[in-house]
Amino acid sequence: MTISVRQSEGFTILDAKGKITIGAGDVALREAIQGALDAGAQKILVNLRNVSTIDSSGIGELVSAFTAASNKGAKLALVHLPPKVQDILQITQLVTVFD
């Protein structure tokens, strides 16, 4: 999994590519979001367009990231969800938590 960070119109955009699964994927996501928060980002978009798979660890990291952002007064939203990820978020009813 790779995550690139870019800025656009006041948003910090994290472009994720690969699998958000236990091990490297969930750690990479955690570190990227924490890095953005530590840098003072207030509006974070996680672009999941190029994510092929997400497991329970990846879902857990998304929830943790949402909580960490909220605790710092920041907003975190998910964009460009692939059908597989969208389905998992609907099944777990987390689609109602994320913008």
C-alpha cells in the first residue's frame, strides 16, 4: 500500500493505492493520517479510488482516524469509494459515520 499526500483548496488529500489490510496497509494509513493531523490539517480527504481490498483492520483504522480527527477538531471524509469498499461500509453501517 502506498499513500501520497497533496494539498488542494485547503484540503489535505491522501491518495491511497493498494490494499488496506492487516500489516503494512493499516499502518501506512494510520501514519499518513496522523502525519496530516500533526501538521495541522483541518480538512482531510482520503481518496480510496485505487484501493483494491480492505479488511477489518483497515476498517478499524478508518474508524480510529475519524475519531482522532474529530478529537483534534478536524474533519475527515472518504472519497471515490470502490464498490467493494462501499459494500463493506454499508454492511457495517459505517457509511453513516463517514462523509
